[in-house]
Amino acid sequence: MTFDEKTTTPYAALLLRVTMGAMFLAHGLLLKVMTFGLPGTMGFFGSLGYPPVFGAIVAIAEIAGGIALILGVWTRLVSLLFLPIMIGATIQHLPAGWLFSAQGGGWEFPAFWTLALVVQAGLGAGAHALDVNRLLGRSATTEARA
């Protein structure tokens, strides 16, 4: 096996996609739904001055988007749709400073996650992605070939 861009990029995109998908799934399902519950998550968003329903929307988006990333479905679109959520999280954590272990959490992790989503959107789904169009009997999409 040669280690060149053409050979390794699809697998790098796969690794990034599945890792971020698992993280979003864990963040949405395990933290927001199973730990805090939707009412708790909605209350937290309300305490920050956002409409409480945004808490439920973000939790559901993280779960659905995480699954989509893991499967490689609509990867570019999902990555771009996550950007406002992650930019909002970064802004929310700015006052706490750099370290995520600080009181209130730091901003470096959501900022990194935001940039990783931009990279994923640029790379596409990579290797072993499900192609919804092919599953529905249509021609393959450009993203699935990327």
C-alpha cells in the first residue's frame, strides 16, 4: 500500500467522520438526553437566555447528525448544518477561558470541533459511506465518490 493523498484521504475522512459522529451522538444522547434529560437541557438553554426549545432541537440534531456522520449519509450537509451549533457553543464558552476543565468549560474544544466540521465538509464522506441515492435505486452521488 502506498501512502499518498489519493490512497489515504478517503480513510482519513472516514476516521474523522466516524469519530465526530460518535462524539455528537454521545453528546446529544448520553449527556443531553440520558444525563440531563430533555427538560433539563431545555431549562439550561433557557437559563442562558435562549428559547428553551433550542435545547431539544440541539439534542435531537446532535443525535440524528451523529448517526448520519457515522453512516456517511449527507456528510457535507450535516457538517455544515452543525456549524451554527458549534459556533454558538464556542461563543457560550468564551468567558470561561481556554481550558475545557475550567469552571463553565473552555472554548478550545468547541472551536476545534467547528474547524473539524469545516474540514469534513471539504473532504466529503470518504470511504465506506452509505449512499442514500444508490439505496433508493438512483445514480451515485458525487459525495459518495469523494
